[in-house]
Amino acid sequence: MMTDPIADMLTRIRNAVRVERPHVDIPLSKVKRGLAEVLKREGYIWDWEEVAEKPSSRLRVHLKYGPNGERVIRRLRRVSTPGRRVYHGADALKPVLGGLGICILSTSRGVISDREARQRRIGGEVLCEVW
């Protein structure tokens, strides 16, 4: 039984980037779909797609690398865990690495990046940091 599916998704992406896979398959959920969409909007992955399989659908994330094979995703860190939830308001959200990275938040308006949250002036649960 998996207790933290978001941490599982981040670990799968982290492991796939380390061995330079072109894509990685992850069990599908709405939050994971939102995470993948934020990663795509912010330029950390090429694209994502839903793959219909039996017994359950999967999320296929197409990973992005630089022109010489450099990793675009250098670090993924889970912030809020099932045992310790971390919430921040819009004023408490600081840029990650001086703006070189992002925080991904789960808000009442869906899963968004910290840049969008500061623009919209909304806070939420900090899911992870990416840089």
C-alpha cells in the first residue's frame, strides 16, 4: 500500500532523469495530472499524456534534457508530507533559488506554481520544490 503517491511520482521522475530515460509512466490521479501540467508550463518537461491501460490509466511524462544531454530537472524535493502538512499564504511564498526554481502548490484554484500563486494572491499547501 502506497501512503504518499506524490512522493512516489517525484521519485519516479527523479530516477528516470538520473538514467536519462525519454519518458516515465506513473499511476494517474488528478493531483498528479496537475503537477505534470505545472511542470510543462514552467518548462521542466516536454509534455505529458494519459495512457489508457487496464486495470488503471497511467500518466506518461516526457522528460526534457538540454542540447548536450544536461538535466533540466536537477532536484525534486517533497515539502508537505502526509505526516506534516506545510501551508503558506501568498505573502510567505519566497522565490526558490532566487527565481531559478519553483514551488508547486495545491490551492483552492487547483495545482499551480508559486509564481502564479503570488500573482493571484492565493496560498495553499506546498507540495514540492523543483530546480
